Amino acid sequence: MTMALPMTDRPAALVPAVVRAVSVLDLLARERRPMSMAGLAAALKLPRSSVHGLCGTLLSCGYLRRADNGALLIGPGVMTLAAAFVASTHVAAEFDALWRETPPPDETLVLSVLNGADVVYIGVRNSARPLSLAFSLGMRLPAWVTSTGKAMLACLDPAEVRALVPPGATDVDALLAELAEARERGWAVDDGGVREGVYALAAPVVDTAGRPVAGIAFCINKAALDPATLSRQRELVIRAARTLSRRLGAREDNR
């Protein structure tokens, strides 16, 4: 089986290995169940040796993972691509639309997506008052340091988090404990991790499966933070994240 490309997107020559790899991913995505290499080879009418090589490469890249019985499933690496696509087509525009009809926010608001072990900022709504940290579109930071990154990582399984964080980058056990707390309450915090004196609080935007698509945060100079501001901005961020999640089809129990 090969995937048919639209005529407008069809290149002069397809690379067979890439087409076969995409066919493996496409089949597993449609089947939504673990499949053995033999089963994949039979369904795709490909040599077992070819499927073995393709699956080995996709496993090493994180696009496939093994079930307990050794069969193959779609892996977490695919979510990076999915999140990037959704963000570029839906979430960034929806984020902008949320604030288009309102005055400048009291505090800086940002939207980011996961890209491997990093977050990439795809939306920024600057406040009327200056912040000691300037966010810009395309800015990249380690996910485990930022509030939006933690909010999204908290939606993943611990094994996925361990696989994402580079060895020695941080205390993963301590990070997982922090993520468990964030998952329980529904929001995550960065208190001076990105920039000393800057506080940020984020909530995740999730899809129909409860997987993280993006993170929304407010950022403030900590010297200006008081209980009333914290409460008001936290509710704003949570409400915005739920609104975007709902527009992506998230169920109530996934938000």
C-alpha cells in the first residue's frame, strides 16, 4: 500500500523508503491497535526485512513504540508533528482571536507548543507594562524550565517525559514530582527558572485524546505579583486554555 498524494503536492519523483515509512505510520494510525512487524508486512504487502528496517528506524526516532507484548504502536514523536500542524492552523489563530476585541492585557500572555524537548513560542500578547523578559515569536526554551512546557509535560506519561529530557539536563525525578502536582491542580508554574524575578503560570491546551497541543501562560515581574493579581490571571489563563481545548474537541474530563 502506498499513500496517494494530492496532485498539487506530488513531487517529480517519490522516495520509496519515505513512502513506505509513512505507510507504516498511516496504517497504525488508522488501525489504532498494536500490530506485529509480520502483520504490518502482510497488510502493506512489503518484505518483512524491509518492514523490520523501517520500524527499527521509526522506533529509534520515537515515531513508534512497543506495546508490552512487543507489538508496535504510534509513538510520542508523532505528537510533535501533530502539535506543530494544529498550532499552525488552529491554535495560534484562536489565541489571537481571544484577545483581538479586548484592551491590552494586564500582564504578558504567551502561547507555546512542544518541539522535542523544547517549547517554541507561537503567540505573544504583550502587556501595557514592561516585562524584564522579552518574548518573541519563534523563541525556543527548554520545556522543563518554562511554565507552558511544564503544563504540557504534565499531560504526558512519565516514560515519555524521561525520553524527552536530555540526560543530565535536570533532576528528572524532581521534575516528575512537580509535574504530578501540576497535573492534579491543572496548571504549572515557573518561578524564576527562565529569568530571575519573572513569574509565569500556565495551563495546557489539549486535544480530543487529552494530549497536549499547546500551553498558555501569563508572565509578570514577581515584584508586581500580589494575591489578587495571581488569582485573576490564573483564572484568565485556565479559562483561555479550556476555551481553546473545547474548540479542538476536548472532552470535559480531558480539561
